[in-house]
Amino acid sequence: MSSSLDQVETVILASALETVDRVGPCKASIHVLGIEDVRVTKREKVVERAKELLNELIKQSKGTSVDLTASVRQSVQVEEITTYGKDRCPAGPNVKDSEAIIIVEGRSDVLNLLKAGIKNAIAVEGTNIPKTVQELSRERVATAFVDGDRGGELILRELFQVAEVDFVARAPRAHEVEELTAKQIIKCLRNKVPGDQYMEMNGLVTEQRSLEEIEEDEDREERHERRERRKDRDEDREERHERRRDREERRERESKKDRFNNDAIDKYRKKRDEDVQKETPEVIEMPPAERSLAVKSETHLMVRDTPAEPAAPAEEPSEPVEAPAEEPEKPKEEKPKRESKPRTRSKRTSDKVLTPEQEMYRDMLLDLSTTHNAKVLNKDNEVIREVAVKSLVNSLKEDSENVASIVFDGVISQRILDVSADKGIAIVVGTRKGNITKMPADITIWTKEDLY
């Protein structure tokens, strides 16, 4: 109950109320619990409200200096986001020129990294990795920075299958990259791990899949190599056929020349015989009784005293018969001129000058032809072991001690070169080179084209 009395009077009234022991017909007991000053409670309410208003005022005053600069800087960073490539992936402004890129999930992640001052991020926007990101990962040092949930793990699996990821950084468990502060982002990127180590730590199955794909690629390249061998055999067969045809043509030309020479000789002989017959006077045998009547000087008839003498004039022109027969034999001396085609072909198939070491590798590669096996050699070029090409990578990973060079009947792939560079192998010899994007500097590569 309230009163308008002062404190003393109010206290006396309260104590007087406690003396009442009967209310009507009933006994009563009154006890005063406390006396409250209404002005004090109102004063406390005023003080509390004043504190709240003061806090709001202080917050507003802070935004005038520090928050103003931060907001302006943030707006500028957000405006710097661009698109990159044919797929128009959201990216920072430094993706075009930077040697390293950070692959994130979405546009909001790129914005959050821009707020932290990181401008070389690019977003994949889902589990379907764009070709732009795939090509960039092969050209630059790629770091995958994904969320700490199952979605981030799925994106990492897809990246390991279609792209080349050098490092992996993940947000804390159950957190997303777009929610992290600048300090947390820098900390996560500092704690990144190599891609191969991350795959081994988390037991990802993409390693097995990549091996299967490599085996398929090697089988495809072997089929291509077989087709090339068939083409080479067909070309050799065609060359042999051309040589045979050239020989036949030369024989035909020579036979034609011989026929021409024989025909010329026959014509010459016939013409000579006709001339001899024209020049030789006709001889008529006359009986002895009429010989005295013939005058040798006045008649065209000649009297033959002996029947064996007319054969002599026919033998006299036999000497000039051999002279024209020798003339058609002159073209035979010009045969080397017609053999110019085989000489040009012999120049095309000239042997290469090889060192003894290259000759040894060449012979070893010939021995391994069509076997699909590989030989692992030491520094003295002694065979340590011989394994199948499919298990060559695993064999080098398990045991690469004292291994200096490898020779195998297969295609030199990027994976074999990477493993050889890691294990310190200096020489790699194979049938031909595959699709190689990163060529190690300390490895010497020889193929069939170099050794044959």
C-alpha cells in the first residue's frame, strides 16, 4: 500500500498495523515485510535506461572513423571481382597474371577472400568442374580451398579426378569458407598439405582410378603404335614394290633397246643384201659351144668360167656389217644415270651416330619389343630387375635404391616422369613420348626416333 507520508510517519504507521490482532470476528496477525521508497526504484530505472542510451551513442560514434574506412575498403574489394575464361568463372583480378591460384567453391568464397586481401581465387560453382579451371590447374600451382563439410569433400574428389591439385586447404569442420575471418583464412592456407599426402591420409580411391586410366591410355597408345608399325610395314612393302617395278621397267627398256638393235641390224643386213644383189651383175651359165659367141665387153651378160666364184662378192661387204652393230650398244654405258632413284632413297635411310651407351639402350629396347616389360638398371647399366610396364610405377615407389635408368616397351607418360624425378632416376628410355605437360629438368629421355 502506498502513502504520501514522510519516512518517519510511514514507519510508525507500519508498526501500528502490526498491533492489530483481530479483524471482525476472526483473529488476525499482521506482519510488515518491508517498506520501499518509490522514488528510489524510479531513479534506478532512469539510471539503467541512461546506460543503454549511452552504449548506443558510443557505438554510433565508433562508426564515424574506423568502421568508415573498413566499409570503404570492403566496397572497393567487392567491386574488384571479375569473370575468367569461356565458362565465366567468378575470380579475383590477379588470376590472369598470378603463378598460383586458389580454387574455391562459389562466388561468396571469392568475395570473402577478396575481403582478406587475397585476389588470385577462382570459383568452380559446383561439383561439375569447368574446363577453364582444369586447364588452369595444369598451367599454375593450384591450391584447393574448400568447406569443412561433405560438399567440400565431394568437390575435392572431383578435382583430383579431372584436374591437377598441388595443395589442399580446408576450412574447420562444419564451417564454410565464406564464414571465416581474415585471420582464419590465412591460418587455413598456411596449414595446407600436398595433394598426394592428403589423398593418402584420407584414403581417397582416385589413385586407383588414375592407375586404371593410365593403363587405358597406355593400351590406347600401344594400339596406336601397332597401327604405326603396320603403316611402316606397308610403306616398306610399297618401296619394295616400287623397286621391283623400277627393275622391271629397266628390263623392259633394255629389252626394247635390244629389240630395236636387232631390228636395226636385220634391216641393215636386208638392205645390204639388196644393194649387193643390185650391184652384182646377173650371171648366166652358157654351154661351152656358145661361149665363143658372147662378147664380154658389149653385153651385160657375164660368162662365169667357174661356178664357185660368185660367192666371193657376198663376203666382201661382211666387214661393214659389224660397224653399225656396235653403234646401238652405246646407250648401255648410260645405265648409271637411270639408277638415280635408288641412290636418293639410300640417302633418306642414313644411320645415326650413337654413343656406346645409346647403342646399348637401343639393343635393350629391341629385345623388349612387343613384351610390354621394363628393365630397371643401376649406375653400371646392370639389370636390377625386370617387371611389367603396368606395375613399373608401383615398383619404383616401393624400391628405387641404386636405380639410375629404366628401359621399357611402352609410352613415356607424365606419371612415370614424375616418379622418376622424385626417385632421382636420370635416364628414361621408351618407345615414344606421351602427353607430357611438365618436363623435369634432371631427366634425359630417349625414344625410338632418337635411337633408330
